[in-house]
Amino acid sequence: GGGSGEPDIGRLRAIARFGFVDAGLRRRVWPVLLRSPVPAKSPRVASRRRGAAGGRSNADGDGRRRKAVSENRPPASAGGGDDGDETKEQEHKYAHVVERDVERSMFHFDVTKRLSDGERGRRRKQLKRVINRLFGTHKEDLNYIQGFHDICSVFLLVADDEELAYQLCKELAYKHIRDSLRPQLDTVVKALDLIFPLIERDDPELHAFLRRSQVQSVFTLSWVLTWFSHNLERFDDVCRVFDFLLASHPSMPVYLAVALILSVREELLALECEFSEIHGFFQTLSDLSASPKFRVEPLILSAAALFAKYSPHDMYKRHRVAFPADSPMVTATYEQIEQARVSYEDRRARFTFFMLAPALGVALTAIVFKII
């Protein structure tokens, strides 16, 4: 809106509470929310195609526990390239891990299960090129983490355009999930330190129970790292999650994880208060789409309410959780986006950007993820 013809991002954020309906609209809105450059042909060309997942369905909306933190950071190698599909500029030290992740991709979501072998192979090649280009071009700033390919898959399926998918992945990598792509995951683990304090504020009984079980918040790590996409099979649900996450403060995945835990309080309290019991229970949540009790919307509302009651910055201060100056977690107002200029240089980066949804209370849905 407005006389300048610029999109009204505040309005888009408000609409995100209800979701963006289909891939055609998401192809137009997601780049705006991420302040991403849009390839000249992408929105028009992609909207004419039959669907983000190709074949018989469109992706418009058809809809371990990490044993140690270091397990999600793949070992570096000197490898790179994509069987001649990529340039030297796209080589990077995580190429062999990307290769393995891509080989098991494009089969998880309902829309991708219906792909022909040929179409699945084509999509995998696109996905590999997008990821290798990102980490080849930005190898000084970004470090690949297993599970990132799930996020990239969602962008590729919705965009139905390789260049647009690349731009979305790049903007997200430098903005919302920057902390996940550092050399170490320390900053993400710090964010998870708010899981139990948030539960304590909202449900002291459940908090006391979980503390007695000695389970640690690290079991939520994979949920946050992958934006919950790995364990939702219904692509419509996945896209609804992304609608809200893209329109929300970067800490919102933490609130969503809390909402998910609170939603199963009765089941938890019925268990023996013992570590293996509780840990095992959360592992059973790995396939949320298969659960008849799982619904995206109630989790969105719950996470929104938690965010409105307990602001992240208040929680950080109260519990003395400190983040690096370049972390997206420290952003406080949407205006910070307008002068966004990002320059990362290892861990001494100066960060002047990050996305946030100012007091909208929009929230996301959640699904448990388990990297295999």
C-alpha cells in the first residue's frame, strides 16, 4: 500500500496470522518479508507453472533428539562441485554432506511423495545447486548444518524457480537463522536456555516435573534448527509454519517449541518422571502429521500468546542470556530492517539487520524434528 507503491509490510505481517493460502501468493509475499531481491521473471513464470512440487500436485498448500550438539555440524572436507553441474565458485568444504542430505530429500512431504522418479531427480539437482551456490559463494560467512536442506526444500517447492529459491535461502541464512549457520552452535543453545524459564512462567507444575526428570532443553534443538519442517509431512502445514515464522521475531521458534511442550502436558504428567521416559516421549512426536490430535492453528495461537505475555528481551534480561551483537535475537523493532546492511566477518561481524515482527504476536506452528 501507500503512494510509493511499496508493499505495506506491517499489513502483510498481520495477514500472516491467517496464512497466505497458496504458493502463488507466497511467491510474491515471502520475498517481501525477507527483503529479498526478486528475479525479474520468477513471480510471473512460477505462477504459471502447475505447482510448486510439480507433477500431479501443487505445493500451494496441499497441503535424535540431537545426541550431542556437535552432531549437527558436519565435518569439513575439501570436496565440492556437483558432477559438472556447478562452477568452481560453488565449491565448499561441506559439499559431501550436502550431497548426502540431498540424496534423501524430496520424498518427505506429501506433495513430494507423489513425484515421479524423473521429477524427483530434477528437483534434487536444483536443490543441490541452490545449497552449493549459497555455501560456495558465502563460504567465509556461512557454515552448513545438517537439516538446512529441509528449509531450502520448502523454498524451492514454493518458489518453483531456482533463482528465487536461492535468494530466499540466502536472505534467511543471513537474517532469521544466522545463529544456526555459525561455526559453532553456542548461540542457538543459549536461545534454548529460555525453554524451561518460559515453561515455568506459564505452567510451574509441568516445569517442576520436567526438571525432576533431568531432561535438558537440547531435545528441542533440532526443532529450532530446521523450523520444524522435517517432521511435518503435510506441505500445507509446513507452509503455514513458514508464513508465521517469516513474519515473526527470530526467537519465535523457541516460543513455538514451548507451545508444543505445553500442548502435551497431560500426556507428560501421566508418565513416570524419569529421563528415558520423557526423552522417549518426545521422540514419539517426530511424526506430528500422523497424530490425529495435532493441529497447526492452536499451536500458532499458543505461541502468539506466550510471545505477547513474555517478550524475548525481557526473558533474556531476566535470565541473563547474552547474545553476540550480530545475533538476530537482539533485534527489537521492525525499523531495524529498513537500514539493513549486513557484513559478516567470522565472529567479529558487525550486524545492523534483523527481522522481527513487532508486537504482532504472530506465531508459528510446531513440529518435532529428528535428524537421521
